[in-house]
Amino acid sequence: MDNEELEKVLSKTEGLGTEATRAGIITLLKQRNYIDVQKNKVFATEKAILLIDAIGEKILSSPEMTAKWEQRLGEIGKGKASYEVFMEQTRKLSHKIVEDAIGQAESWDFQHIAFESTGPPKSTKGFEIGKCLLCGGNVVDKGKVYGCSNYQKTSCNFIISKRILGKTISQAQLKKLISTGKTDLIKGFKKGDKPFAAALQWNHTDQKVTFLFSNPVKS
């Protein structure tokens, strides 16, 4: 964040919700199939990953907006701001977010997600995502990797790991990579202790996936 004042506001918070509400939020996320807990480790489900892709760089995912809300709630608690005005602004913002989502809905692709309101996510293994960039066969979800279905027939070696530098690559992003040659900007890659954002692109010369940075890294 560039705003030092808002950064200080966020640094005072303790993550998701409060001690009184945090357990309930986590339980609700599990019930609605947004997270899956395996051996005390929390994983985002395909449904959650698609939701994040759909939201993108919108105000709903903005840390600045979270900080402003926390700041305003603090002012309300001290009697320096109006609770009614804050709730009315929140109502208008929620209405706009829903309207924007309806307008963008035609560009969303939910066909590869098996939705469930409760319980563990269904396996997407075997789902066809697109045409292989090497041989024209079908690229399918093989569990931990995406690969060409012609592997046994023609030894086609098209394969892309589902996790690259600690970041899970969703089927939606892979489908975009196959169809257009590159993904959207993806945040959350991590090299050592340094996180970074980049798109993935298909390098036809080397026949492999490479990173595409919006701002070239200086050597």
C-alpha cells in the first residue's frame, strides 16, 4: 500500500474478523465450499479460485477499502462519524458491486466447477480444458498437473504443473493460456521470500510456459 496512514490502520488489525467472529467466518467458508482443510492445512477450492479470478482487481479485493472501513468503524466507535451514513454508503457500494458483476457475467466460465453448498469439493480430474498447443490433442486435468491426453498414444510431452512457485494455477487461467497464449496477471508467486505477480505465457520456441512481467525486471 502507498498510503502510510491506511497501512498503519491495517497493521493494527488482527487478520480475518475479530476473535469473536473469526471462527464463524472460517466455518461458513468451509460450509460454502470455498476452503478445504486437509491435515490442518487450508486450501482454496476451485470454486474459491474462480471467484477470485472473477473479482480480479476490483474494489471488493482492495486492501485500501478494508483499511478505510476499519478507519471509519474506529471513528464511529469514538463518536466522530455517523453509523447511519456508513451503512448507507456500504449499501450503495454493495449494490454497485452486484450490478457490475451482472454486467460481467457473460464473460465468466463456470463449466469446469462442480458446485456444492457443503462437503468437500468434487474432483475435476479428467476434465478437458482445451486443445494441446503441441499436437492438437485434448489437455486434461490429471490431478497435480495439466497434460495432453495423447501422452500414451504419441508420447506428447505437453504438461503444466498445477502449482508454480507456490501458486495454484486454476483451470480458468490455463484455459485462457491455451486459447490466447497467456493468462491474466496472477498474484502470489513466490521466489524465496519475495512474492511477485506475473502472467504466464506459452513460449512457442522453447515449447514451455514462461513468466510475462508487466514491468520488465532490470538486471
